[in-house]
Amino acid sequence: MEFNDGRFVSKEHRELVRSASESADPLSASPLQISTSPKSPMSPILKSPKGQGSKHVSGKSSTPKMASPKLGSPRSPRSPRSPRTSMSPSKGSPLKYDRHSHSPRDGRPKKGGSGGKGTWGGLFDTEDNRFLDPKDPNYDSNEEFENPNARKSTADIIEYKKKATVIVEEYFATDDVVSTANELRELGMPGYNYYFVKKLVSMAMDRHDKEKEMAAVLLSALYADVIDPPQVFRGFCKLVESADDLIVDIPDTVDVLALFIARAVVDDILPPVFLKKQMVSLPEDSKGIEVLKRAEKGYLAAPLHAEIIERRWGGSKNKTAEDVKARINNLLIEYVVSGDKKEACRCIKDLQVPFYHHEIVKRALTMAMERRQAEGRLLDLLKEAAEEGMINTSQVSKGFGRMIDTVDDLSLDIPNARRILQSLISKAASEGWLCASSLKSLSMKPEMSSLEDSAAKIFKMKAQSIIQEYFLSGDVLEVSSCLESEISASTSSDELDAIFVKRLITLAMDRKNREKEMASVLLSSLFFPADDVVNGFVMLIESADDTALDNPIVVEDLAMFLARAVVDEVLTPQQLEEIGSQFLGQDSIGSKVLQMAKSLLKARLSGERILRCWGGGGSSRSGWAVEDVKDKIGKLLEEYESGGDVREACRCIKELGMPFFHHEVVKKALVNYIEKKNERLWCLLKECYGSGLITMNQMTKGFGRVAEALDDLALDVPDAEKQYICYVDRAKAAGWLDSSFSFTKQGHAKENGACR
């Protein structure tokens, strides 16, 4: 075999080396060293201790002959040697299977010797030494496009992850959005920003509401300017895909991540179509599907969801609606003076309330109608904001719709308000940034109201002062006398009653539980006609969209006020249905309010719970305990039986302030009547029903409760059932009970054919 620059050895040379290695005296032989040639890294070359390589001649070897041990003499044990110095082919030698390749390719072992087929490489490998092969069955062209240098890409992503974690930690400590944005820009790796989105949200999920709100604000601030929309989309995709892993450390992952997704949709940094796209791509049994369903049905489908979601973690820096309105007004005034559209758009974006941009449209249009010289400039700003996507089409339409709703009030200050608004709508529609077909029709003639606008405006101001004074004094009689003097002078008392109901509840909803309780007590004490109260609640529900700007839980509050009105016998269940019939849309606020009110009324012990929802008892006393009320009812009946005055008994019943619990009076009076046969008790019930103190509904409940207790009552009064049937017939004849009320032998009362 020919030699090639000392890199290959002949067969004879190999045999000589092996023979010398086996017969050499370990104490006298010089250690051999193996060097690695740069041309062939894996080919061992023998060197002398002085570093000189072996020289080869054709057919001969310069290897010195070694004395072999005598035959039969025991071989001396070998001294420990480095594997590099052993050339023996014995078991365990690294050179046993050494072969010298003639291939020009790199001779290093596959994966650095860290595994064979199907393995993942070394345990501590951090770099990916692979290269992309188009012939590989797993080859992805996108991978080559996104990451042309695999080794460099892996190092970059590791470095990016470390720096992103530090940036997020610093942001949570400093709450400095500008500094965080600059640091993220300085990283200079926008292709990995999806990881920053994932890291920011996942770290915030395991922290308090403050950090969650900070994360949502930061994402909204970085969107489009620092982080491209596709990166935000991909970041949330990664979060949904990793929901199964996140839930191990964060038990409420489903709810928190769903809220983050809903917040991103509300903030317009994530398209609503994200939910449907991800549902298709995820396995049906994954936690990601639960997250998406919770976001869609639990948050985004709720009425007034934008305001509720925005304030779920404390709101955007705890901004109130009044603060935002003031800032909008200031930026519009500044823009009218300066005409700097770029600065105005920046201020609009800094508000970070995309769900409230309709207020910008409304105020800009109002200002344009009041300052005709600024009309062109203000319309240009709205057009610019709409075309740039800063104010979306739904917000623009909502702003114009609010103007149409309030045009009658504007007409008091701007005589030509309808004509001016119509011209503004025409200009916006012709320029293409308003869809006029989505708006209500605006007739040029105002609708004639049976109540003069000026009189209504004056009454609203007086009603507000009366209510505010009542919240301070708690004097129901004073309110009643003031209203009587104001309403008696008007020919439209029914409309004024409805206005007062609306104003009373609106002011109470914006205050604490004490005022809410006082409002309910006042409403039940004024004895307004039921139709006027119904109209007042209808007006409240119709204006719920505007009320929600100041009170995000307007649906819950209105539902509780409605339920309380039914419990206090101010409204009947039938009138509750009448209110619901005016709001037929399943997703309308009216339907949501009615549905919640009905669920409150159907709950067990609903009357007692609703009465105490705001502390109970109104402004002058704390709420009675149920046992205390029962005891008081028992004592007043005993006093009345012993010769008391019927009017005094009725006054005591009324002073209990619990009309929903009057069925207890009926039950106790009827039981005592069965036991003692005292006709005075029947006369008391007759007086209470005749004066309207006890309603038919309470009578029915009372008689029904006695029917349920007949088995126990029969132990003391054997003919209790016979007496009860007789009294039911008397009550029907007197009109206390409906003719459909009946009694069965099983001891249950029936009403309208249904067992109670």
C-alpha cells in the first residue's frame, strides 16, 4: 500500500506495531503519543516523545525492534496507560475498530458520538449543528426562509428568551412602557417578538391583577409600532397551544387566558376570527378549546362586554369615564386651535380606550355643530382616524347614532341641529368613512311630545335636587310633599312620575348600597301607579348603554332594582313580563336584565335575600331578621285578639316594611283562626286585603303554606282540614283567592292546575 503524506500505513507496518505493543516492556518502552492531523482529525499518527512523526519507506518500517519475553516466563502486568497510547486491539481499546477512510468527507462520528439513529444527541447539547437538507422527508421550505442559519438561529433565540424575561421583569417593577418599548427595539430581533408576547402573558397570569392589567396595557401600546400584528397573533396561538402545560402551575389558566384573549380582541390587537381559526386547529380535548370557548361565550358574548373586560383587572390605570371625557374634550379643543392632525391622532391612541371611541365621534360632531368655522377641520380629523383604522366603523356609526338620539336636546341650544346633523351625515357618507344605511332615520321634523321639553328639563333639575336632599335626610314624607306640589301643577303627571323613577334609580346606581336601599324604600313608599313605574324602568333599560359608561355593572344593578320592586309589591310579575316584551332581542340589554331579575326571584328564599341585597331596612334602620319578624307578627296578632284596634294592627303590619313577607301574617292569622275560631282574625285579614296592604299573591302564598302544615295542625285540631276547606271557599267568595286555587287530600295547594 502506498503512503500519502504520512496519513496512511501499510499492512506490514500495522502488524509490526501490534507485535511491538504486545511484547514491549512497559517500564522500558517510551510512551507513544497520538496527534490529530488537521487534515484528518480522526486518524491517529504515532509520535515519539520529542514530537517527531514516524518516517516510512517503501516496504520497510523505521519502528525499532523490541525484545520479546522468554518463552514460558510470566508476562509482566501492564502499567495503566491512557487509551491514546494503547494500540492493542484487545477488548475495550478505542482503536479496535479504527478504520482510515479514503472519503474526502469529515470523519467525525454522527451527532458527535452522542447517539445513533433515533436519538436526540448529547445530554448537554445547546447548539443545533444540523443543516437543512431539501432531500430530508421532514424538510420545510418555510424553515429555511425564516431561519437560514440553524446554528445561529438557535443561539439567537436562546439569547432573546433570556433578554425578554429580564425586560418583562423590569417592566413589572417599573411600569415604564416607553423604556420597555425601547429595550425591545434594541434587541433587533422582530422575528422573535411572538415569544415576548407569550412570555409577557404567561408571567402575568401567575401574578396579581395589577400585573395582568400592566401586561394588557403594554401589548396595546406595543402593537403595530414595536410588535407586528402577525407576531401578536402567533404569540397568542402559542399561548393557547400551551394551555395544557400552563394549567399545571396556574390552576385558573382557562379563565385568565380567556380573559387575556378577550381583552386583546376588545383592544383591537387580536382579530375576532382568531377564536374560530384556533378552534379548528386544536384537539377537541385540549385545554386550549376550553380557553377559546370561555373567551367567546363567557366574556365577548356578554352585554357591555367591552367595558366589563376593560375594568376586570382595575381598568386602564384606573381611568374613570369622566377623566376620559375630559381628555377627549381637551384634545379636540387643542386640535381646533393648532390643526395638528398627527398630534391629535397620537393623543387618541394614548387614551387606550378603543371601545370608547364613539365618544370622540360624538363630541367632535357636537363641537362642529356649535363652532361652524371648525366643522371642516373636525371632519378631517374623523376621516383621518377612520381611514387609518384608529376609530373603527362600528365606533363611528355608534357615535353618529348617539347624536341622532340626542338631537332633540341639542335643538334647545342649536336651533338648526337637525339640519346641521343631516348635512354632516351626508358629507361623511359621501367621503366613504360612514355607512349611512346602518344609522336610524333622521326626520327633519322633530317628534311632538305630549310633555313640553322645557317643562321636562325643569322637572329633571328639581327632581335631582329632591333626590339628593333625600339621600342626606332620609325623609320620605318630605319627598312625597315636594313631588305632590310639583306634579299637581302639571297635566302630564304620569310622564313626570316615570322621569322621577328613572332619575331616582340612575342616581342611586352611581352611589353606595345605602343610597340604593333608600331608593328602593322611597319607590315603595310613594305609591306611584304601576304603569308609571313600568315606563320608568323601560326608560332606564333603554338608556343602559349610556349609563354603562359610568357604571359597568348596570345590568346587575337594574336586575336587582327590578327584582326588589317585585318583592316590595311595587310591580307584579305580569308587569315584569310586560317590560320584557318591549326588548325582544335575545342579546339585548333588556333581555339580559329581565333574565337576571327572574333568576333572582326564582331562587330559594328570594324575598329575604333580595330585601337584604343592599343591607336591608332602608335609611333609618337595619334589616329585620326573619325570626324577629315572625315574633313581631305573632305578638301583634295576640294583641289584636285581646281587643286591639284593627287600624293599629294594620299600621303595625305596614311598619314592618316587608310586604313580600305578608304571607306570614296570613298563615299565622289563619292557623290561629282554625285553633281558636276567633272571628276577629278573619276581620283583620278582610281589612288588610280591602286596604291593599295584603295582595292576592300574598294571600295565595299564606293559604298555600297552611295547606302544607295541615298534617301537623291536625294533631291538635282534628277537623283542621275540614275548617281549612271551608275558609278557602269563603276567601274565594270574597275575592281574596283566585277561583283556580284548590286543595288536594295530599295536603298541597294547587294554583292554576299546578301543585305548589
